[in-house]
Amino acid sequence: MTKNKWLLSVMAFSLLSLAACGGNDTASEPTPDDNSDSESNATEEVGKITPLDSLTLTTVGGSAGGFWSMLGEGIGSLIREEVPNLQYSYETGSGVGNVVNVTNGEVPLGIAFNFEVMAGLNGEEPFNEQIDEIYALATLYDNSPVQVVISKRFADQYGIESIADIKEKQAPLRAAVNQRGNLSETVNRIIFEAYGFTYEDIESWGGSVFYEPYRPGSDLIRNNRADLVGVPVFAPDSTFQELATSTDVLMLDLDENAQQVLEEKMGLQPGVIDAGTYSFQESEVVTSNAGAFLIADPNMSVEEAYTITRALVENIDKYQSLHKNIADITSEQMANVAPAKLHPGAELYFKEIGVLD
């Protein structure tokens, strides 16, 4: 009798172990038919998901008081419009750290630049390893243009009208490219390489490379210690506006090849800075646009993702009112999260409203 009980116990434990392993495999990727953890009767069919009325969420964004902080707190208020029983908190973070923490399942939501997502998918610095998939619920904005600002004094002295001229004339450029490991620095490096020169080339021509953020870099231009600074940032940017009050500057275009390289390597999309955006800018500037996503825990349920996405888009007018730089974003733009992967719950919502086929 004792022996039979022992055998039954072993068999029961084995069956439980197999069931647990099967459950983990199912939860590894958010698929539309994975509703094992849901208490609703939601299905993968468009128009059949019932939004949840209770959620507990944390969003990691940027530094306290910054633009991402405003977005993160605003997102919470919009979700609360649709989810009566919401427990929501916003935490400070950084784009790269947010990608790691969200994809590891440590927090449910985060804000990250598109070029940070691309770097994570490719396993490039500053990421230590490749991330197989990064899920997003929506694009939060896609209109932060790369701005390459150069001292007019330097441009006139060496006949620089384009970035290509820097290489052609081997001008002794002093470039402020942002801090090492910062992906804005990577953007600058890739731009130079797209035009056929490197930091080492600049130094061999008698120039210098300063690993300074763009605000201190702008001060270097003002003090005639640097000639060029580049950064993806909303336009008009107050730092460049202020620089132009004391120093004559120009803004350089990106050619088609540079735009293509930035799209392939960083996920940036072609864009323009309209003429007259700055007092010193008489004509349109061709460039590439950075953007940011609301990324999600890969194990977030379809119902949760659907509910959050629906809350954002149903209240898009309130979202647009959070800041002038997102005032024109559309639901179609929100649905385009390349190179991230649109979470199945978000995908179902965008299909439901006719944004996706």
C-alpha cells in the first residue's frame, strides 16, 4: 500500500512538472490566442476583446521633470480615463536601461528611442547582448530630427556647404559628438562614416573630437572651441536658438545615402526641418527623424496590451495636448513601431479601428 502511494505521488509530481513547463513555453511570447491568465472571455478575433477595468502598471521613462517624465505621467492619466481601477506609477530611467528592464519583465512599460530599440535588436553597444524581440504598444512621437549645426565662421573659412565638404577639404573640424556610449554619439559617428570619414580622420586633419553632450558642445561653439555639434532633438531646440543669438551658425543637410544608412543601422526615418524653424535657417533642411516607443513586457497579456493601447488612442486628443511636439501625431503613426514588433494586443486594437489591415 505504501509502495502504491509512493508511485502515485511520483506520477502526480511528474504530471505537474510537465504542465508547468508547458505553461512557461506558452507565456514566452505574447500571441493573440494566449489568454490563459485572463479572467475575461477575450478572443483573438478583432472586435471581440473586452477592455479590462483593473490594471497595475509602472512605466519607466527619463529623468525627473524631463520630456519623457511628462509623457510617462500623462500616459497614466490617459489610461485612468478608461480603466477605473488603475494602480499606476511612473519611475525615472534611461532609454537603454528601460529596454533591458522591460524586455526582462522587470517592469511592464517603458519609453525608449527607436535607435535604442534597433541597437538592442542588433546587440550593438551599449547593449551587452542581442535582444531577440522587443514589443511596443505605440509610437509616442516620430519627429525628433537629427540636427547638425556648424559654426558659420568655420564653414566660411573652409568653404563648407555640406558634410561631404568636410572630407573633401579635409577641414580641421572640432566636433562635439556627445558622450561615449550615448547613442546620440553613435548617430554622429554613423553620419560621418556614411560620408566616408572617421573620428581618426578628423584628428589626422588637425581637428578634434569632443565627447561632450550637445548643450556643453554648443557652449564650445560659442566660445570658439568647437565647430560642429550634432544631435537628434525636437526643433526648434532652445539650446540652438540661444546659441544663434551670440554666434552665427548654419544647419547642414543629410544626403540620401546618410539617411539610408541611419535607417538601416539606427531605425531613423527620413524627415525635414521646415524653412524658418530657426532664425538662421532660410530653407528646408533634409535630415532623419528619431522617435520613441512605448515598449511592453513581452509577457504582457493580449488583454492588457489592448486595454492600454485603446486608452491612448481613444484619448489621442488629450495625448496631443500634453506637448506641442506631439500635437500632430496620428493613430496611423502610433501604429508604426518598426523596428520593434507591435504587441498582438495593440495590433488587434489598431486593426479594430481600421488603421491596420
